[in-house]
Amino acid sequence: MLRAGYRVLDLGCRPGSWLQYALSVVGPHGAVVGIDRDALPKPIAGVRVLQGDIFTTPDAELLGPLAAFDVVLSDMAPNTTGHRETDHLRIVGLIDLALDFAIANLEPGGAFVAKAFQGGGTSEVLGRLKRHFAKVQHIKPKASRADSSELFFVATGFKGR
């Protein structure tokens, strides 16, 4: 999904591990941009990081000199309450908003990845993903704890606006 020369946006980029990985793949001819409400623990050379809220930062500020992104990653998570259903609904809301941004700013053929928590309430988001992308999967990474409800939606082949 990531290739040399790609333009990548990481929403909810703190602490920066996805930024570092993306940069290692896209290389010097690509571009990696991250945004988070909180500052990164330390700067990452070769990455443009904005401190702010994706939902109040103008698209033009995120895009900078780029016309669009090839990949939009969303590792955003809400402040959890400990109430599983509430936390799930909150992250679904974040995914929906991140998907709005991706649909408006992805290149045709691009990809969208979003962290989610297992539970109901994702059928509308999955339906939107299937309308806008050629392939949609949900993946539980091996690195995720067995008792964690975390999973990722991976959508590739953006059909365009």
C-alpha cells in the first residue's frame, strides 16, 4: 500500500512510529505529513508535522504544496471513558470524519487505513468505504494484544470523487 514516492498523511500521528515507517518506505521523493493535537516527543527529520485538530485545520494547511495524498492513515482514538459502547461510537465518529477528509483529498487509486474498536455501529462506515474503494478489509494486526478490541479498516483502490 505504501510505495516509494507516495504522499502520505497520518491523522493522529503521535508518537510518530507510523510517520517513521512511512518515511522509510516513501523515501526522499515522497512526502509524509502528520497531524496530532499533541506535540511529538521529538521531531522526525524529513516529515512535516502539524500540531492541531484535523477537523479545524484547513485542508490547504494540511496539503501544503501537495495536490492530494496517495495514502491517508488514521490512528486517531478518542479519549476513552472505559464504557466500551461509548468508546466504540466515539471512534466510529472519528473514522467517519477522517473518511470525509480522505474522500476529498485522496488521489484515485489511493488508500485509507483507520483504527477502530470491534463492536456494532460500523456498518455505515463499511458501506461508505465499499462505495468509494475497490477493496475493503478489516485486519487485527499480530502486534495487537489478544484481549484488545483494536482492529484496522484497510481500503484500497480509491474510485475518486
